[in-house]
Amino acid sequence: MKFIDSSAKTNWKYLAIVGVLALIAFGGILLLQNIQPAQAPTPPPIQQTPPPQPSPSSQVLDTSNWQTYRNTAYNFSVDYPADWTTDHYPSSYPVEAADIISFYKSKIRTRALTEVGIYASPNKDSLSLKDFILGGEEHINIDYPLFIEFITPEAKLDYLKKTLQGMEETTFQGFEAFQYGENRLLVNSGTTVFVFYISSREDIVPKDRKIFNRILSTFRFIK
């Protein structure tokens, strides 16, 4: 009589069950690996807004290193930037009936882009500013540094009358003055007529105009 070993069958059952469980576990691991956790939405980057920069016209002009120019012929002084050059061209009538005091940021005047200057002419007859402008050939060239030649005295007088219509009456340190556009100011001290001007071979930038206005504000008569 043969006996059947029942333990062998039982072992095969256990092995089958373990195999099934192993397959289930392995599949679960693979499934978990393929499932990615939900990602939170990425917030948009925060853009840093730079602080507003002051415009050139609002920036404070540093005058701590400015120098003082003194003119003993016409008894006045003005301050100007230390890195600018100053020149004085005395009157050479009949070519020029006035002294020219020029300030510019260059070692050579003809290379300077921007020039600030004072055009001074004696007012020997103590004329009003209007009468001085219309007074004759020997008087100030209100359009300096643009030299305008006229064929006849009548043509010049007609031009000056039209130019006067474009001037605005004002005062400067208590003296009679005419504002001639943005770039010229004519002042009559009684003994001298001054033309303060700014000229440029390019557009006049705000900083240069601030320098022009600052030079004007430092103008003083001296004894």
C-alpha cells in the first residue's frame, strides 16, 4: 500500500499563494512609482519695481566746487563749474562793440558743444533797453553768437523792431530786462547792457540749462 504525502500538496499551495501576493505587491510598487503626487501651482515670479529715478531736470545741481569769475572792467562776478573753461574777448569795435565772457566745458572753445556766456556793452548814454537795441550799429548784437549782416541800416532796424516784438519785459535784480526766448536774457544796468546766453551745436540738455540758470543766479555787481 502506498501512502500519499499530503505535505507536498500543501507546500505547493503555499508557494502559489506567496507568488500571487508577490506579484500583487510588485504591481503595487510599480503603480505607486508611476503615480506622481499632485504638484501645487507655481506662483508667478514677483517682479521688483525699481524705485523711480529723478528726472535730469529735478536733480540737484552740485555747485560745491564751482569757481568765481570776476570782471573789473564791468564790475561783476559770476560762479561757474570748476571743470569748465572761461575766456574773455575784449571789445574790438567796429568788429565787435562788446566784451564777450564765455564759459564752456572744453579746453578749446570751438570744440565745445554748449557755451554759456555774457555779452557786455557800455551804455554810455544811459538809454532804455529798447532805445539801446534800436540805437545804432555800435550797439549790442542781441543774436550773439549768430552774427547777422544787413545790407542797409534800414534793414537792420526793421529786423530789430520785429525782434523786440518777440521779447518779454521783465526785471533782473531790480534792473530793466527783456527775456528773449529761452536762451537769452538782456539786462540794462544803466551803464552797461548785458546779454546772458546759452548756445549749443546740439539740443540743449536739462543739465546745461540748469547750469545756465545757476550762473545767472550768481551774477553780482562788485565794487
